[in-house]
Amino acid sequence: MGTASQIRLNLILLIHHLVRSMRLAFPVITLLILAGCSNLPPVNPTSSIDAGHNQRLGALVMAHGGDRHWNSSVEEAIGLLDEEMPVSVAYGMADPSSLRTGLKSLLSEGVTHVAVVRLFLSGDSFLDQTKFLLGLSGTPPESWVLMGPGASNPEARQKIQHTQVVATHLNGLIESEYAGKIMLERAASLSLSPSEESVLIIAHGMGDEDENNKLLESMRGAAERVAQGGYADVQIATLREDWPSKRITAEQEIQRYVSEENESGRRVLVLPMRLSGFGPYREVLAGLNYSEGLALLPHEEIARWILETAYDVSFSSGWNFRGVLK
């Protein structure tokens, strides 16, 4: 994504949010439209609240983290935002040490207001723990998710001390239009004859039935977007990966679907609704006729989602940051 396209993307998002927040004035529209049509330098997110006091917006992107390939795909997406605003990444499942390090990194770049963008499929993922650690809630999570040394360190369960203004969002990536757009593109990259193919979108799944049903409901938007590709059928499923008794049934249902589609003469395009990798689906589908799709990362649309979410957090929090030309 080049500099010019980054500017245009930022301007489109800003117009979108200004309209939604009813703060739009004609001079602002004129400035943004004219800027989008010219070869202007990058924009610097500066606060319209009190720009004289050098307030600055930055994004702290929380991501699960994994092997080198997993992390590099996240860093690639974040790298596309370098000219938009300061960005830091905090790996781990709401790990207090990485969150603290990320905040300090942004502070060193002069960031006073931090939009915490949780790069998780579900908006509920680690939300309570994140809010408590960052001082957005006084209620500790019912159960902590801490790995490594933090698991036995009582200080890891205390609020992080910081001086920045912080806020986050509720919706996950799976609920956004970007997830569906990427899934549609992933399917198209595998397809030979859509009318003779079916698509199966598989996600990790949840242990609790209500939570799993909520996840499935969130996946329907992406499935509807993929269906626009003209495929014979589009289905969604969860493997319930971490719950052995539930996983057995889930595996059987997934295998049955692919087998029945094969018997009907249709090849199945299997898309992992995951941020990275194909997960354990290869083993589950062994011996069946299917094509293996790519995960959501890497893809430049993830960078767009991160940027839009950061500005959503800003406007919903009343910070009113907007792009100001250097």
C-alpha cells in the first residue's frame, strides 16, 4: 500500500466517521476531498481537542502471537500503518508484560491517547482481562488467562500503571465487513468453477454452547459475502478444538458435509476463519476431496480494519482525533 493510497484510505475513513458522529462541517469536507485528489504528504493524527498541548493518537494492537510466520504476518499488517499513526503490538492473551511494554513504546513516540485494537476474531476475547489491566474497569476477570512466569506472579493480576488515556472496542474482526471480503477473495483464489464447488468456513469454536452459537452467528456475515461468488453451497462450522467431547461430534459433522458434497460431484473449498495458518483441519479432512484456503493474514485489509477501528475508538471516546496535514 503506497503513500498516496494510504492518504486516500485515511481520508475516506475520516469522512465516514465524521458523518457518523454528526461533527461534519463543510470546510472539513472540502479539505479532505481536495487532499484526496492531490499528491500531498502523509497525515499526522493530531487531536482537535487540545492540539496545542501536543496530544497524539496511537494504536496498541493486541494479537495472540505464535511462531515467526504468525508474528511476521501481524507485523506486516502493522507496517502498512507506519505513516498513519504510531503503532505498537502486544502479543499474548492480554499479557500484562507485553501490554505494559507496548504502552511505553507508544509513550516514547509522544502518544497521549491510545486506541487499543484487539486483533482477535471475537470481540469477547480477553476483553474483561484487558479492561481491568488497563484501568478501564474496576472488576477483575472471573478467570485469568496468564501464560509463562505471569501465571504464578501475583503482580501480573494488578492494574498496569500508566499515564495515557486508553480506550478499546467491543466488536471482533469476524463481525466486520473485512472478514467477509477476505474470505470471498480466498475462495476465488481456489475456485475453478464456482457452480460446481461448495465452500466450508471453519473456525476454532467455543466450549460453551451459547458462546459457540454466538460465534456461528457472527460468521454468517462472512458466509453471505462468500455466497456472492456463485458457489453451489456455503456452510460454516466450528471444530470446538479445545473441548474433546464436543470436538468428536464437530469433526464428524464436518467430515460428513465434505463427504456428501464429494459424493454429489462437488469439490469443497475449505477456508480457515483464523488469523494465521490452517489449524488442525488438514488432519480432520484427510482422504476427502477439498482445496485448502489461506487464513485472514497476511492481507492489507487487516491494516484497514486496524486503522478504522483505531479511529472508531477515538471518536466513540470523544477524543476527536483527525488527520492534520503536515
